[in-house]
Amino acid sequence: MSKTMIYADHAATTVLSPTAYTAMQPWLKDKYGNPSTLYSLAREPRKAVASARETIAACIGAKPKEIYFTSGGTEADNWALTGMAFQYPNQRGRIVTSCIEHHAVLHTCDFLDRMGYGIDLLPVNRDGAVSSSMLEDHLQDDAILVSVMLANNEIGTIQPIRELAKIAHCHHCLFHTDAVQGVGHIPIDVRELGVDMLSASAHKFNGPKGCGFLYVREGISIEPFMHGGAQEHGHRAGTENVAGIVGMAAALEEHQKQLAQEMTYLHKLADTLLGHLRETDLDFIVNGSAERIPGSLSLSFRNADGEMLLHRLDLMGTAVATGSACDSKDAVLSHVIRAIGVPNEYKHGTVRITLGMDNSEKDVQSIAEQIVHIPVSYTHLTL
């Protein structure tokens, strides 16, 4: 990335923080011992992993033994769903989720559907929110798990997780939330939310790629994700990624210490960008709820092509996304945009702008100016 690039796709990934990078360095070279071995070289790595587990647990109101390290959010989501489903190999109960989940959840549900488990997809309203009444109507006696994401990766909408978890528990059903877009960006306390499982990914909060965690409430039984050694309480075999785990903990702790300041700043940046755009003649709508992740904006421009907008902005030096980054290679309408019912004349012109602490008010002014100066002839679609 050039020095002049304006990076506005923080929901896709974030730059590794200097704090995390510094914390990782010793474990990449000099302190290379395998934490699972018995000799002295393993002591420091083992202590580092234990300390990181304590730090992460403290950041989300959990106990250290409730934190399981994974390779990222996708693995954590897969594990939560399959690990719970495989507790009922004969019963083949139902899993209830929303229609706007990340594909890490939806594709896992497709797999479980082929395995004979029932899958119920909850619709959402125009803001992309799941209603309590809708969940209540879909819960049946054979439901074993509800999985609803904390915040949507495309439109940023924050779900009423506390209320949804209460309803699930009233039906004797466990509750998982994909919190990949929320951890490190909004206050999260697993006890207050009342969730039984929660997924997170380090690279979404300035930690390293290839590292994440799954919170599993004490007392919950879940099938192991990988078989082999006794790592992660015997539930996830494989030599620990010590450097990644340490970096993840350092990055999350850093965000936690300045969370209120970050949230205020990012909300202000997003409001400033919207203010600039609303001063123009552009015809666009803002997708999602007012209750959304700080700095997250999903905008749909009338009679425009989101992919062309992305490429034109890229040529001008700004990186944004069209809906989900995981769909960017396919010229298809996002399942989230379809689900929330964006009007036909707007839906194809959707871009996602997600701002971070490295962005400035000058950046958002530049983004607005760049969007305004993209000729309609480059973006117009025949609908």
C-alpha cells in the first residue's frame, strides 16, 4: 500500500499495531520453544500463552479456562456450530440462525443441513436486525443452538444479542454469537450478553492474521474441533501459535484501554463523511441501523455499479469494499443487501466504507470528493 492510499476497509482487515508487533517478536525467533514440551525452553512460551489467555478473558468478562485459541473467526464459527451439533449425533436437532450471517456460519449450516440437521434462517428487518418475536416464533422443541452475529460485517448493524439470548435460554437452547466485527470495537461482556459461545478474530482489531478465539461458557460441552494432542484443554489439537496468541492479546488489550475514545472518534468520522456527501446532489441511502459499529457505513447510490465505484476509488487512492469482502471476486448481489430489501435502483450501487483510527477528517473529506467526481457514465447500470 502506497503512502498516499486512504485505507477505508477496516472491516476486512486492519494493520498490525506496533504494540502487537513488538509483543510478537521474541516468540518468532529467540523464544521458539514448544509450549507443550516439558523442558525449560518451553516454560516462557507456556507462560506467555497462559498470560494471553488471562488478558483476553479479562477483556470480555470471561474466565481464562473459557477461552480457546483458534486460527481465526472462521474456525471459531465452524467449531461453535459443528461442535455443538455433533453433541447430538442421533437427535439431529435444529440450528436457528439469521439470513445475513457471515458465510463462515451460513456455509457451516449448509454442511450440517446435508448431515441431516435442521436449519432455520431468520429474516431481518430493513435495518438488518433480528426481532425477538421472530426468534420466538422459530424456536421449536428440537432446537439445540441459536447463532446470531453481534454486528453485521457488511452494514454494521448491532443485534439485540442480550434479548435474543434470553429467549433462546427460555427454550432450553444454547446461544452463540459471531462477534468478529464487534470485539475490540464496542464494549463486550459475555456475562452481560448472556451468550454461551462467542467467536473473534485478531486481525479485525489490529492483531495478526491467522489467530482468533472461541469463548465457551464453563459447563458447556462441545466436541473437539481437531484431534491429536492435548492443547486447548484437549479440544483443539496442534502446537500453539505463540506469537499470534501474544499479539492478539496485546492488540485487544490496547483497544480495550482506549475504547471509549476510539468509539467517539470513529462515530464522528462517519458522521463527517455523511455530512460531506449530503451536501452534494448525490442520491444515496444509508443501509443498516443507527446502532452500528463505529466508523462503519454501507451506502447505496442510485443507478450506480458498486464494483465500478470500488475500482474508480482504488485508482484515486482509496480502498473500500462492495458489500462483503468475501464476495468481492463475484459480481453478484450481496445476500445481506438482498435480505434488507434495498430498492432495485439502489442495490447494485452499494459500497462499504469502514473507517479506523488511522483515518482522519481530511481522509473522509477526500473520500467524499472522490465519490462526487466519479462520472455517472462510469457507474450507470441498465436495470
